[in-house]
Amino acid sequence: MKLKSALLAGLLAPLLVMGAAPALAQTPMPEDPLDDRSVKRVERMEKVVRELRAIVFQGRDTGKPVVVQPAETEAQILTLGERIGDLEQTLQKVNGQNETLTHDLDQARRASTEQKTRGDALEARLGALEAKLTAMETAAVQAAAEPPAPPAPPADPALAFKQARQFLLDGDYANAEAAFSAYVSNYPDTARTPEARYWLGETLFVREAYGDAAGAYLGAVRGWPQTSWAPDATLKLSRSLVALKKPTDACKTLDELAKRYPKAPPAVVSRAASTRVAAKCA
């Protein structure tokens, strides 16, 4: 590099002397101006000379190796400037896009927060409604488990029996049971009290309360009354005893049924035979 600097200095010395010496007599130039190409060539040459002078003075003044730059440094600088300008524009666009995305993200976050707040409020309301519904269902189950209080029986025994019988016909076994039980308690010695016991046994039998049903049937057939319902009451007594796992008592009751009611309806006779099989009667 030092050798290149010395050679450049040697080449430039005459140019520098010419630049420093007094102006020589110049040959008159033609009046016609240079064409554009010549002007540009002269300008490029002057530019090269200036750069070479700067290089020489730099090496002379600093005593350091001279870094020779291409003559088109300014063009490269302009190109770099343009590229930097393009990069700045691109960066501005990217920054704008980032700002837009940041704004959109902020809006999305706010919307998400609002949606979460609404969701929490809805969940709270739903929880309150579920709690009310649970309380209502519990109350309904409790109400269903507790039979309603039966209406007060009429003071007239005939009306009281008719009301209890209507409950039974309507399938309201709970009220029918209560009404017939009240009748038996209030009117223990009327002509229809044994029949009331029979119907009371029916309401208990369909509810599979076989112990209470057996007691009601037993009270109904005491004395072996000759009524239309007596054979069926005796049969139901034996079936209740079978359900209570008292086959011996059931078989004795069936023997009395055949003895006391030899003309029982065919349906009663048929069910009595099947009950004997269930009780394993001899």
C-alpha cells in the first residue's frame, strides 16, 4: 500500500505543480461550447483529480497507508442513501402495521374482558336460578312424600261411607285409606263397618302394606258374613299371609274359604287355587 501511495504521488506531482504554477499562456479556444458528452467527461476527470489530490494530501499529512476508494463513491453513497430511504419507508410501514395490530389487539383484549365479565354475570344468574330450581324440586318431593290431609268426614255415616268409596273409585288410595279408617274409628258398630274394613284392606293391599291389610281383612270377615265381598276379603287375607311368609295360616284361611263360601265366584276360586300353590298347602 505504501508503494501504491508513492507511485500515486509521483504521478500526481506534475499535476499539482501545474495547479500551483502561474497560469501559462492559453491557446484561444474556439467559441463553440463543448458538447454535453465532453462536458461530462471533463467533470468526471476533475472529480478524479480532486479525489487523487485528497488521497495524496491524506497520505502526506497523516503518514498512514492511503485507502483508495473508487471514483464512483458519491454514486454509491447516493445508492446507499436511496436504499436507506427505502428501508426507512419500509420500517415506517412496518411500524404502522404494528401500531394497527397493537390497536386491534387492545380492542380484542377489551372485548375479551367484557365478554368474560358478561359470562361471569350469566354464570352467577344461572347458579341462582339452579339453586331456586333445586329448592322448588326439594319442596315438591317433600310435598309428594307427605300425603295431603284428607277432608273432614261428614257427620252422617252414609255420606262418610259414600265419600270414602268415591275416593277409592277415583284411585285416590291415600284419601280412601284415611276416609275408611276414619269411618271405622267413628262408626265401629254400624251395618257397613265390616265392609268399610274390607275396603280399607283393599287400599292397604294395593300399597303392599300387607300387615295392616291382613288386620283389616280379618276384622271384615269376623263372623263370616254372607255378603258379596266376603269371599274376596277371605282370599285377600290368605294372600296377605303368604306375603307375610305365614303359609300355615294362609292355608287354614283358604280351607275356611272353601268351607264358608262354597259358592264363591269362579275368579275367587281360581285365585284361591293359585294361592294354595304359592303357600305350598297340602
